[in-house]
Amino acid sequence: MADRKTETLHPSSAGLHLAPAAEVLSRLLDAQLAAIATIRPILPALMTAADAAATALQSGGKMGYAGAGSSGLMALADCLELWGTFGIATDRTPMLFAGGSAALIKLTGAVEDDPALAVADLAAAQIGAGDVVICVSASGTTPYTMAVAQGAKAKGAQVIGLANAAGSALLDLADFPVLLDTGPELVAGSTRMAAASAQKIAMNMLSVLVGIRLGHVHDGYMVNLVADNAKLVGRAVGIVAAVSGQDGQTATAALHAASGAVKPAILIALGASHAEAQTRLQASGGHLSAALADGVAR
């Protein structure tokens, strides 16, 4: 592991154990900010990866996530938000996490070294041709994650590889490699810090771009959200009112008429019938802007 940047000492780590608390925190923050800055140069790679993922979902395929340990947790955090934020069905966004749910209660290192678990998880997720899997590994060599990537490719799926080590096996294997060159950690090897922060932000950006490509974002509004609690119902009413320009009462009635679906509710609030709203959205591929441009009131 000596040749991995994530395992070497950070230049600012000297005397870390003796530094005042304020100095320790300042160094940690600087390291995090430096890690985040590594994302800007790889924006083109993220765009290409997002296009591939959006194409898979538009074609009826899956966008899966895979990882172990800290990297897996970052992938899981992004994966779990896709249903509530963008209304993407959970069976279309499977999460392959080394050790499964038991490892979420107590992270164990051994599971990330077991390729057999990856093979089983890949089969359970039914990944195949037309799908995309986002594989995340700080080192780019984690056996579980590599086995998922290799197995996915063998089944005809495409692999988006996120790693924090240049020239790593995962980046070499991936159809869409994304290098987050975050370098050494202030606590050597603790990739839950800078490396994980960059991973989380990169995946946030990728999945938001996917949501936009699918038509699930209009201006800054999540117009395909699933309102399954009081907060989100209130948010949905606010979105319908803001985009349609109607008052809250009209927005609430439209949302009720659309059974809680925000996109058709916006069109209904502007005078469309429920059937017309559905027809226009189907014709626009689910993109609200095109449905609005086509006119909704008769």
C-alpha cells in the first residue's frame, strides 16, 4: 500500500498530535477544501458518465451503485436519495454494499475482501446489458468493488468508476473513469475524510445531472419528487404554486387532482385536464418545460 497516495503522510500532518485543537481543525478544513477543488478538472468526465447513466434509465435500464466501507457509505447516501428527490423507482437504482445491511450497523473490513459476496449481490440486483453501475473505491483496488465492476461488464453493463488513485485497476477497467485525485489524508489512510468528501460531492453532481437529463428538475425545483411526508407535501404544493404562478389553494387542488404528482399538477393548475396533462407529459418525454411550451389551457 506504500505507493497509494491515500496511504502516505500528508505534508500538513507533521506534529498533528501536538497541535492545538484550533490548528488541527484548520488543517482538516484546508485538506477538505483542497480535495473538493480536485473535482473541477474532472467535470467533463462527470458529464459523460451522467449522460451514460441517464441513457440507461431512459431506456428502461438500471443505474446501480457499488462500494465497500467509507466509499460504499458515500454511494449509499446518494443512492437512497434518488427515490424521494427524483421519483426514480428503487428497483431501478440497486445498491450493492459489501456486507449488506448488517455491515451498516457495524462496518467490518473482511467483507470488502470477499469477491463471492459481490457475485451474489450482482446476481440479486439483476444487473445486465443496458444497465450502468457506479463503482466507488478510494484505492481503486477494493476486491468487492472490483468484482462487481468485472461482473457487471461481463454481463454487458457499463461501469462508471470513481477512484482516488491515479492508474488504479478500477479506473483502467471502467468505461467511464472518474479520477478524484485527492492525495494523502491528514490521518494517513483514513479515506472517510477528504477522499470521501470528494466522492460524495461528485456523486451528488452526477445524480443531479441525471435528474435534469430525465426531466425531473425544472429551474431549481424537484418536479418529480415523491411527497411521502408532511414536509414534502408542503414542498410539492409550493413547487406547483411557484411554477404555475397560481395561489396555494389552486396548487393544493391541482396536486390532489394529480394524486400527488407534481408535474401534471402544474399543468392542471394552469387549466389542463388530468388526461391532457398526462398526454402532454408523455409527448414531451416527461420534460415539464416542453409541456409548458406546448400550452396547457384550452
